[in-house]
Amino acid sequence: MTWPLGLAIYFTIWWVSLFAVLPFGVRSQHEEGEYDQGTDPGAPVKAHLLYKMLATTVLSGLIFAGFYWYAFM
């Protein structure tokens, strides 16, 4: 596998994993009982995006390593 192909596969796995990880731990304003005027009640109070990006990177690395092992070993 060439490195551009590997990078493209990792990037695709990263984005799919991000969408899988995003909903974990999210509490809406409605659930918390805190409303900011002019916002939707379903808007998240704290999204923790940095933590989720780190978790996505680790998860994607594991998935990519498994894919690489299965396809090229």
C-alpha cells in the first residue's frame, strides 16, 4: 500500500469514527434544565470535542491497524 492510499483510508476511517463517537456523553440543555436564550433546547451544554477527537484518533488507529493486518499480512 502506498502512503497516500494509507492516509486516505485512515482519513476515511477517522471521519466515520468521529460520527460514531460524537453522541457519547452529550447532555442537552433540555436534560440539564439550563436554557440560553435564543438557542435550541436540544443544543448540547458541553460537547467535549477535544476529548472526542482524541478518542476518535485512537479508535481510528486501532481500526486502521486491524485493516492493515487483515489486508496486507
